[in-house]
Amino acid sequence: MLNKNGNIQTFLGCDATYEDAKIVVFGAPYDGTTSNRPGTRFGPPVVRADSSGLETYSPYQNADLEDVQIYDAGELELPFGRPEPALDMIEAATSQILLDGKIPLMIGGEHLVTLGAVRAAAKKHPNLHIIHLDAHTDLREDYLGEKLSHATVLRRCHDILGDGRIYQFGIRSGTREEFEWAAKGHVHLQKFNLDWLTEVVKSLGDAPVYFTLDLDVLDPSAFPGTGTPEAGGVSFMDLLCAIVQLKQLNVVGCDVVELAPSFDASGASTATACKVIRELMLAIS
Amino acid sequence: MLNKNGNIQTFLGCDATYEDAKIVVFGAPYDGTTSNRPGTRFGPPVVRADSSGLETYSPYQNADLEDVQIYDAGELELPFGRPEPALDMIEAATSQILLDGKIPLMIGGEHLVTLGAVRAAAKKHPNLHIIHLDAHTDLREDYLGEKLSHATVLRRCHDILGDGRIYQFGIRSGTREEFEWAAKGHVHLQKFNLDWLTEVVKSLGDAPVYFTLDLDVLDPSAFPGTGTPEAGGVSFMDLLCAIVQLKQLNVVGCDVVELAPSFDASGASTATACKVIRELMLAIS
Amino acid sequence: MLNKNGNIQTFLGCDATYEDAKIVVFGAPYDGTTSNRPGTRFGPPVVRADSSGLETYSPYQNADLEDVQIYDAGELELPFGRPEPALDMIEAATSQILLDGKIPLMIGGEHLVTLGAVRAAAKKHPNLHIIHLDAHTDLREDYLGEKLSHATVLRRCHDILGDGRIYQFGIRSGTREEFEWAAKGHVHLQKFNLDWLTEVVKSLGDAPVYFTLDLDVLDPSAFPGTGTPEAGGVSFMDLLCAIVQLKQLNVVGCDVVELAPSFDASGASTATACKVIRELMLAIS
Amino acid sequence: MLNKNGNIQTFLGCDATYEDAKIVVFGAPYDGTTSNRPGTRFGPPVVRADSSGLETYSPYQNADLEDVQIYDAGELELPFGRPEPALDMIEAATSQILLDGKIPLMIGGEHLVTLGAVRAAAKKHPNLHIIHLDAHTDLREDYLGEKLSHATVLRRCHDILGDGRIYQFGIRSGTREEFEWAAKGHVHLQKFNLDWLTEVVKSLGDAPVYFTLDLDVLDPSAFPGTGTPEAGGVSFMDLLCAIVQLKQLNVVGCDVVELAPSFDASGASTATACKVIRELMLAIS
Amino acid sequence: MLNKNGNIQTFLGCDATYEDAKIVVFGAPYDGTTSNRPGTRFGPPVVRADSSGLETYSPYQNADLEDVQIYDAGELELPFGRPEPALDMIEAATSQILLDGKIPLMIGGEHLVTLGAVRAAAKKHPNLHIIHLDAHTDLREDYLGEKLSHATVLRRCHDILGDGRIYQFGIRSGTREEFEWAAKGHVHLQKFNLDWLTEVVKSLGDAPVYFTLDLDVLDPSAFPGTGTPEAGGVSFMDLLCAIVQLKQLNVVGCDVVELAPSFDASGASTATACKVIRELMLAIS
Amino acid sequence: MLNKNGNIQTFLGCDATYEDAKIVVFGAPYDGTTSNRPGTRFGPPVVRADSSGLETYSPYQNADLEDVQIYDAGELELPFGRPEPALDMIEAATSQILLDGKIPLMIGGEHLVTLGAVRAAAKKHPNLHIIHLDAHTDLREDYLGEKLSHATVLRRCHDILGDGRIYQFGIRSGTREEFEWAAKGHVHLQKFNLDWLTEVVKSLGDAPVYFTLDLDVLDPSAFPGTGTPEAGGVSFMDLLCAIVQLKQLNVVGCDVVELAPSFDASGASTATACKVIRELMLAIS
């Protein structure tokens, strides 16, 4: 009854060894460039702890986490302040997981962490595409002079992937310049909803896809616990349908970012993040 | 102006005497088996106090609490820890109300309290049926070895009523085993929504019905103030439509459970619970 | 870099001078007659501070606050307790703005503040109409003997404007008497939703319109941060559609009231209020 | 077990009838002139509900509430906004209690409520003295032009009692003018602490005393749950010693004001208020 | 950088193996008999997570956790509701640690968990004494008929140890009967403070001592984050001095109980609990 | 009544022009290197807004802010993430104020912001000394490899000033190495309290002094609203006495840092920070 072998903590049902795992979960608790309200650094441990309130079984997908081999590596120990060292550490961890033939599932942290993972994924998969669900464009060239920022992260991904490889959904906030830049064909941007995803999924075939989910794509009614809530978003059921469609894709890596537990007084946003991660795990496994 | 006759506190508009009342409201502030976040013990007094912010008139049903005779008995004084004494006290109170020819409306507390009331109702009405709105199946045979738990309460009701007498709606969380057990016909379980209720209402005719409402059937956007919020639930308007349909049934007892005020920072969940209770009172009167 | 000219604080993008401005924003931080939970007095400064988290560009209207001349006058210094002095100060400020040929946009505060602004607007525009979005009727003749109250404010407006000039939408709470009084044709009252607005907009032509938005017309899921949350309201997208339709009207004044930041633990309600105000500014400019 | 005689709620141990009672407790839930953060209107019911977490026995005074006859009349139903009607109702209730030969113990509410009770007490006891514990002077002649305000309440009491009958303790905030006015001998004002109370108690002999306790006299470390916390206050033990000394006085009425539960996230301020009230009840009985 | 060996989480600096450890920390997340506000079940994991904000070095004791061999076993998985199974599991875990020649340091949970550990310690050390710091007597014979309760736990310990072996400090709440029972010599009870501890420490010599610390012995100003805050307690520095004196004793087991993170909005109580545990570890090592 | 000249917001009583001012207040809302809980970036605006709840008069110093010429420059617009640009902007602003012969009073933000101001002050005053009140040593050579950090800021100041010019008070947390480094005479470090300050003040004569106040020097009971609360600190009255002693010194610059409003649920910490700043303004004027 007394545990003598170390107090191992994992996300719900992620009890495989690293070697056996098909999916490797890790946290990227960085929020150094957050311009509004910080606190996403606390997302990963809170999600892990809260996941025990969930069932391993999904009645939506009729599937169970107990049937999937997942390893939870805990949080990366990222330094504070300047972003480069954190991004390098994230890239290194993601590369290792990819090298070992597993799928990385990163839990943020702010959205900038995606850049580290995309760097690694693009190295292994030159033909990488990105599916991006978010309230915000994140396409600025720089933000207050800073090239590495949550507000520029998809632009930096575009620097790597080039035109036409990024698909954005649910977008409802950005500068006029960002929307105009997107409209020139640099990225595919669908405003307000996720409707066009079905078509995109069909067109992508078995191309390698990195899926990045900024949880603020959800309406603040469904997900208030984030630093920059933006009204007019999608419902949980919309998001769930999107995630289930990922089954048809070749997802080589993914992340779920921007939960800020400090703004989740009821705990409902954290519980929702856990459920989203469960469904994502089941969809990509 | 100075009240010299004792400081009587009641739910909005429930100012009938016990003798005159058609409906008797009482609180069951027990949360001893809550496995996640406790606090539903504070539900009944908070609902009572907050109800004064509501109007007695319902524009939905064009009816007014002032036209209904309801008595509020306050909270039962339930002991802490082990569940049996609490359930016995709830059963005794419910039996008394039923014996006096009135309809009990219990405010929880955790969902286990329903078992005490159902025991009493099933004794008086051997042909009792249950309509159960919830996010969770609550059909486990036991939970960590415990037979009496919020997670087993409908299974215990099934022990009493037998197959085919329990109708579950809105269910979106449970173990695979629970869903499979339900699918064998032990209970009628509708996943995710309340759509099938209209049909069930028709089929039940004037059979005696106990209505148990776990407020977490609502989506967390509409009702974050509960211990185990579960995304993907029904809207307030869906629930309201369901409640209005109860008018066509022979409801012999009912309860509203699982409000946890500690997780309701805005007060919106408590206000919603009050409104739900008002509509329920008007529907069954 | 160091600002030597005074620390000027404005709502996002409202950097015009008073003279150049077409729209003048001011706060009316009064909540003296609030019967339930007070705190709307803190609405205006919190909205101003939080607006910096928003973009100036609206992808809904494809318009930008940077292209509109708006002046932010800060808060009126209203006294506490009795309502008359506060209403007089609001009326005076509104009259001045109207006299100078600008559109006043008042941020509340409780709903009673609307009366001060309507008095001023009705003096300048004898043919004034009111479009009123709210969860509550606000049509009582008096409240606990008090004629000036958040619960009577539209009745007081009716005293000024007379029958048939007030259009209410989204109403879902009130006494039976209020609904009956409205049904006699004193005001146009649409229960529950905003559907009928399109028709009303057409019928009003270029008549002068005062638009008053009680944010609790939104469902508590979308807007919990208010003193009296009332389930069953409209969604943010419903409200947004309503606001965009104001473009077709001759809006001579407007207000946004009843944000209570104390009940907005996540900040999502405040952010939503900011977004609503941005869209309203763009629609009436 | 089921209570059929109405749901009577009282402060801990206050179960005497009005007729038998020596002390009568009532709430004055008014906060209409609060200039900073409102919310003391919720003080009385929250104190009553929370008092059940306390013991009836005081190890400090070796006395038990069960040995004292106290009646709890609940809250007065005070109107919102303008202060006069509320003060009149408070005066009437206090007069009645005094007329019936009992000691009133009023729970606020903001400090202005004291004026209503003092009016009544001064009528019955022309030689009334006031002992006033507070962080703030409350001696303004008017506040933003308003004569009736929490910031003027002791000045209004002085209007009734005249020079030298008011003893203030713990004061650490006010305008320069207020301190200067006090120093002219209009009132006895001790800054910062309660040390001088022992001497005052001796000098007062059996003169009739009204005791008014603004809980913000406590340091915010001991009592953060108030609208205007003011650092540098007294400790709970200092206050307790002061209260126990009241035993030697002829206390004809008293109040405890300015608990604002909204700012008491931990509940410790509310619990402290309950304990203070228990000790006060035992001291004056 | 990527951790491939399991995500091991420990209290600050507790990185020894079980075999090498002199002290074994474990959590007892049980709060089933809490009569007031539950939530201490969340104490152990929150303490562990928050401890990383602390330094391992104590300037008070000039000692460092890095120089002590401590193993953190994580939480026991205790069932909900009835107390017996939880107490049995705690007793078994404590017995094992004692059998292996190590000192158990248990983190609660409510105070009842102490009984499980004391049972184990008393079996190994028939001459066991208890030093008990608390705001509450915890000496009831039963509580609402329940023998096993946070309110009876020291009485149950007395059942095991007999008269004169329990030393209570800081006590300021209880029934008159409890204080009278203690005064008969059954236990040594010091009211209000810890002053007498120095003398007791001297008198105990090298007798085996179990040290149980209910954190509510601290004044609510220093420790608001507990279910039943009780004003008039000791300061952090008082408690620290008491803990340092434990160095002179033969402490064979200890616990720190009653942190309830839900009532610790600022996090200061949790941080204080962590610091107390660090100092306790250093004192008994 | 309607303000047509821009909505100027200042700290209480700071209504001088820049030219006339003797003291210049500005905010430094940077928290990029915070390792524990971020949020001090919100300190300056919250302090400014809350200061209106304070009086301008200090009964402690018998002085009034209305008699002092102070200008409030609002917040510097500091970029996010990497610290160098923020420090450069702070240094530039401070240099300007010093050049103009005024005293800078900076409101943080995290403690690292002090470095920018000290750089400027040391350039103008080569003989600069620092008086530093804090719970933490802040003397690390680097923190996770980062030289610029809240945990290294005083070490960086020592790089500039050299041995023996920094006086630290109230310190109760740090690594063993930091305490040992200090003990070698690099800085003067007093553990736990402020007692030695009187002597230091005498010895400093009219040497130029920079005063930096980390508000976490206060005990968490007096000041919970900070990112890393550390029990065992000084009381508000201790701090007040220290501040009043600054009157005898030649203070050429100062700052007040580490208020984190997110952890100040009651508002008492913010109110205390405002009062501390008022007393500091009066002491150095």
C-alpha cells in the first residue's frame, strides 16, 4: 500500500513505459512572451492532476485510453524570460520523440512553444502541414520589436514551411494587416468557425500534419480559463467533431496550449482541457 | 417592522404552512462520498438565500409561485462521514411527506441522496419509474469497494426497481462497463442529449415517476458550479423544455442535486439552479 | 520615453480630442439602487483598462477603430446613495455632448443611469425611440416605494416618451404585472430573443434612436459577470448581429450597462464587454 | 426529523423567544453610501449562517451562550439607495427593543446604520455616551455634499450628543481637518490603539453607553474582509480584551459593522466577526 | 533533457530512495468527517507542488534539506465516506515505516488521520507521548453520534494512551465539557499559547513522542487556509520556535494537518505549510 | 462636469506638473523573469486606481500629500520576454528624472526592475548606497544560467557598487551560498528584522541612498498579495517605522516592488501598498 518506488504522476491512463509508448506527452510550461495575462506556465501540472477526475473511456469514439500505449514525461524544465533557450529545449525533446518513432503531444504553456515542436517536426517531415485552431491569427512579423512571441508564432512557422501549408480555423481576432497578409495566400485562414475542416482533411491525404490547438478557439463560455478570452468562438461539440476527424490524417505531432488555470475559478476549463486531450489521444492513436 | 416571531427563511415564494402545502421542499446537505471536489453540502442554504434575486413569475410557463402552495422545511441535519445514517434520515423525511399526500422536492447535496428518497417513493409506489438527467451514468456496482456512492446511486435504484424502469438522458461519461451494462436493457440510456424525452413522456402515461436532476447534465458553460464539470452537455433551454414536459407526468417526487457553490465564483450557477427549481415547482404543481 | 504630459488613459483606440471626436465615451459609475449584488460602479474603469487586450480591427465589420474619431472623457464623478444628483450629472454631460453634435456612448454602472441620458436625448430629439436589450423588463412603477431604480428605469423612460416608442428584446424576467402592462401596448416587448429586431430596424427608418444595452441580455454562459445573471439569454453572436444592424439606424445616443467585474473571476465577461463596445462604436460611427 | 414548523434560522445559540430575551440581535443590511467597495449588505446573513462553525462556549470568559437569553430577529428589510428610510426603520426597531427593556445588538451593514440606533438610544438615555472602535474618524461634516454617509456618521452622532460624549479608539485614517476638529475637544480620539480604554471604562461608571465596533479597527491581517482595509490596526487579542472590559459598563445598545463577505475569500474574517459577536454577547449579558 | 524514466514528483529536496531515507513523507488525503468546510483532501498534492517555491536551506536552523535523507511516498489512495478503511490504511503504512526504522511524517487531510498513525506508533512504542498543537480541543467522546471524527481524534488517542500522556497547546475552542474533562488531568491542556512547551520538552527526556500539528493553531492572519479558522492563535514565529525545540526530543512520528487549499486564495497558507514542513523535517532529522 | 481635456489618471494627490514636481512616480510593469507565480506587471495600474480609497493625510507623519509636489508619469511601455530592453528603458527614464533634479519613485513589477534604476542612480551618484528591505537575498550569481533575474538583482547591483555599500534587512530566505557570500562582507545582511536600520541610518549621514522595498519583506499575514509569500516577516508597523526613518537620509531614488494583485483577493495588500507609498512619498519629500 505504501509506495516505495517513487511517486510517479501521469496524465490519466498514460502508464506505458517510454519504450512501449506510441504517444509521448510532455509539458512545456513557458509563458514568457505573454502580453496580456500570464499564467499558462501552470497549465501542464494542473491538467495532469485534474485528469484523474475523468474517465478513460470515451463514449464519443467508443475507445478507451487503457487500450493505448502512452507515456507521460512530465514537464520540461524551461528557463524564464528570454524565449530562445526554451524553444531549443522543446525542439530537442520533440526531435528525440520523433526519432524514436513516437508521436509527441505537447501541453503548453503559451502558443510560442509550438515553434519549437514545429522546427523538429519540419526537419523530420519536409512536407509538413499545420492545422491550426485558434481565436487569433498569430501572424505578426514582430510584436513590439520581438520576433519570437505568441503573437508571431504561426508567422515563424510560415518562415519554415512556406506558403500554402498552414490551415487556420476559428480565427476572429488580429490586425487588419494580418488578415490581408493571409488573404494573399500565404496561409489558408478560415474566419470564425471550423466548417471547412472536413474538406481540408480530405485534401491532405496522408501528408504529415502537425496539429496545434490554441484552446481559446473555444468560445469563452466553454473555456474562460485563458489569458485572452475572445467572444464568438466555437462550442465544445464543434471542437470535438474537429478532433475526431484527425483520425483520417497522418498526425505526426500535436499540441494543446493556452490553458491558464488562474482564470479558471470553477475548474471547468481545466476539466475541458483534460477531455480535449483524452479525445485527441484517442483520435491520433 | 421588527420581526418578533422567529426568523423564518424559505425558498422564494414557499410560504405555505406544511399542512396547506402541495409540495414540500427540503435540503439534503450531504457530500460524504464525493470523490472529486466536495462542497455540494452547501447547495441547499445557498439556493434558498439566492432565490430572492428571482421573480416568482415564469414567462415560460405563464405561471407564478404565488399561486402554488409550497412549504420549505429547511435542511435535514445529516451526520458526516458514513452514508447510511444520512440515507435513513432522507428516507424517513420523504416517507413522511409522501404519507401526508404531498410531493417531496429535495435539494442536494451529492447525487447519493437520491437513493434515500427513491427508497421511500418505491415503497409507496411499487410501479415507480425514474427519469434521470445527468452527465454521468452513476451505474457502477461499487466504487473503490463502496456500494453506497454518488457513482453507484442509479445502480442501487435499479436494485430496487429492476430492469427497464430507469430512463437516463444526457449521459456523456462513464466506464465502458457501465455503458455496456445499460445497453443490455437494464436501464434506458440516451447519450449526450434529451431528445428522446418527449417520446418517453408519452409512453409513461400516468405511471408514478421520480424525477432526479443532476445539474451537471447542463454544459459547464451554463453550469460550471459543480464538482465534476463535463463538457458537451445540454443548454439551459434544452433543460427548461424537458422540465416543462414533466407537466404531463405523474411526478410523485423529485430532486435537484450537485450544485457546489464553491465553484460558482460568478453566482450564475446558483442563480440558474434557483430558476430551474422555480420552473420545476411550477411544472409539477 | 518618460511621459511628461500627464498619464492619459483611454478606451482602446479612443485617442481623438474632444473637438475632433464624432463619438464621446464616458463612464457612469453609479450602482446605488442595485437591489441584488452591487458592483457595477467598477465597470467603466475596468473596461477601459482591459480594452488594451483587444485589437482595434473588427473582422466582423471589416472596420478599424483607428479610422474613427472617438474621445474618452473618463468617468463622471457621481455621488453615492440617493440617485437624483447622479442622474442630473449624467443628463448634463449627455446634453453637452449632444449640443456639440457628437454621439454619447455611456458605460455603466447600473441600468438606472440610462434615464439621465434619455432625458437629455429626448429633449433634443422629441421623436426619440428606444431600442432596449435586456433580460429584465425594468417596467415597475416603483420598487419598494422608490420611483428611481434599476427596476423602474424603462418605465421612467416611458413616462417621457409615451406609448409605442420603446422596443424591448431578449426579456425573460419580470413580474406578471409588468408583462401584462407591456402587452397593453405601452411598450413593444419581445420575449427571450432578438429575432424581431430586423423588422423593427426597417420600420424605424431614420427616426432618432437611443440604444440601451443591458449586458445581462446575454446568457450567463456568455456573460456571467453581472449582478443578476438570468439563464436563457442570447448568445454573443446573436448580440453581435443585433449591433451590426444598428448601422442602418440613426443612433443619437447609446449605453452599455451592468457589467459587474467582481463577478467576473475569469475576466471573460469584461473582455466580452470590451468587444461589444468596439463593435458598437464601429456600427454607429 | 422533518421540520414542520417553519425553517427558523438564528445566530449560534440565540434560541430564546423575543419575550424571554435579554438581548435582541438584528441585521441592518444597508450599504448605500459606501464610497469605496460595497458589499456589507451581505454581512448579517453570512454571519448568521457561518456562526454554526463556532462553539457556544468561550474559554476567554468561561461563559456559554447557552446560559444567555438571546433572540435573533433576522434582517430588517431596508430599501436601497437613499439613506433616510433605512435609518428611520433602524431607529424604529431599536426603539422598540429598548422600550421592551432589552439590549439591541445590530449587525451591519455599513457604519451609517449606527446613526439610526444611536438616535433611538439617545432618546431613551439622554446621558448616552458612545465608545467607538474604528480605523476611520467618520467625523466629516459632509461627504461630497451628503450629510448622511458612512464618512460622517460619528459627526451626526455628535450633533445629537454634543461635545465630550464620544470616545474613539484605534483611529488611523481621516482628513487633517477631522483630526483637528477632534483635537478641539469635540470628541475624545485615541489614535492607533485601544490602550486608553481601561481608563475610560473606569471614568464612565454606570453611565449609559452605546458601543459601536467598526471591524476595520482590526488590522487587515486579522480582518481583510472589509471594504476599506487600513493597515496598522489592532490585533484580535487587543480587541478581545477591549470587549471583555465592557462587562464593567452599562451597555444599553451596540453594533458590529463593516464586514464585507465578498472580500473574505478564506472565510476567516467572517469567522472572526462571529467570534467577536459571541464575546460581545457574553460581555454585555 | 526529456525524462524517459517516469515523472517522479516529490516534496522539495526529498529525493532519497526509500531504503536510504531516514524520514518518509506521505500524504493522507482524507476529509470525510469534516463538519464545517471540506477540502483538506487536496492538501498533500498542493503542498508537494508548491514546495518548489521554497529554498532547501533554513536560515533559522542553519541546515539544509539537501543534507537529510528523505523519501516522499506520495499520497495513500484512501477511499471516500466511512473512516475505518482509511484509518486502517494509514495505520498499515505508518507501521511499515516504523518497522523499517524510519520516521513517518504524514501530511493531512483532516485531523482524524492522526489516529491511524498514533495507533501504529503506540504499538511500537508503548510509552508513547503526544504533543498536540491545535486551536481545538478535539476531545469529544462522540460527534453527532460518531466516535471517529476530527472532533474526537485526541479523545480516541487518549483511549489508547491513557491519562497524562497527551500535551495540548494553543487550544482556544471547545465545549465547556471538553475543557472540564481535560482539567481533570486526563490530558495536559494549555490554553491560547505555546509558552509551556519548553518546560514539557525538558520533562519528556527521551520518551518516544508523536508530534501532531493542526495548522489552525496558527492565527488566521498567518494561516487563513483552513476549514475552521479560529481567531486568537499563535504567530508563525511562535510555531517556528516550538518546532525547533523538537530537536531535543525523541520524535518517532509526526504529522501536519488541516491545510485546505480552497480557502487559500493568495497561496500564503500553502507556502507557510511548506515552510513549516521544511523546518519540521530539519528539526527531527 | 464633462472632462474635455483627456482622462488623466494619477496616484492619489500626485497632481503636480512634471516641471513643478519634486518627486516623479512611474510604473515599471515587468515580470518576465519571475520564476514562481507571475503577475507583478499588474501592480502599478492597480495601485494607482486603488489609491483613491486612501486619505492624503498621514496621522503618522502629520503630513499631507497635498503639500508635496509629485508628478505621476504612468507606466513605461516595457516589452515582454527578454529583460535587457526593459532595463534599458527603466534606466533611461530614471536618468532623465535625476537629470531634471527630481527624485524617482518607481512602482514594480518584479524586483529586477530595480537594476535599471540603480544603474542610472549610480551614474549620477558614484558614492551610492542601497538600503534593501526584502524576504529574499536576491544575491545569486545567476539563476538557471540567467544573469538578469529577480533572484540575482542585488548581486548585479553589487557588481556596480562593490563591497559594503548594500544594506539588506528582513532577509529570511536564500541559498546557503548566498548567506555565506554575504557574510564575507560583500553586503551587510540583517536576517529576519529591521532592527539594525536605526544604526545604519545614523552611519550613512548624507551619503546618497537608493531605497528598494520588496513588499514581501512584510509577513504574509500583512501582505499576502505577492508571488512568493515567505512567513516570518515584519509587521506593517515595523515597516512604517523604517520608512519614517528615511527622512534623515539623502534618498536620491527609490522603488516599491513585487505587489501581485492576482493574489490579493481581499484587496488588503493593494491598499497596504498604497499606504506604504504614501508614507514613502511623505518621508522623502
